[in-house]
Amino acid sequence: MSQHRAGVIERNIWASPALFVLVAWVLFKAGEVPGAWYAYGAGWLPALAMLGWCAARRRGPGIGAVVGFGVLLIMGGLFWLNHG
């Protein structure tokens, strides 16, 4: 796999928690609270997998980790305040 393609895949995986948070938000708005928490929790999986991948390659995760985990932490706190 080319270096450019690998970089694009990594950026997309780091950004994927935002999609899980969006799905969780829609489920919260629809009143499906348990399902929303599952969707939110699933958003941690790609971010943690990428963190493990970066650690295995002995490479810093970069700004993608800050954005991915930041979205999860901020929105998780807001979800908990509203639906905890």
C-alpha cells in the first residue's frame, strides 16, 4: 500500500468517532437512550485501535488523536449531562 493511501486511511479512521457521535446524538434525540450509549461507546473502538497501531509502529498519533478523543470526551460529557 502506498504511503499516501495509508495516510488517507489513518486520517479517516481518526475522524470516524465523529460519525459515531453523530449517530448517538440522533438516537438520543429519537429517545433511544440505551442504543445511543452503545453507538457512543462504539466510537471509542477505532480511536483506541489507531492509538494501539501508532504505539505498535512507535509513531506519535498526531493531531488526529487530539481531534478524535477530544470529540469523544466533549460529546460524552454533554451526553452524560443531558441523559446520564
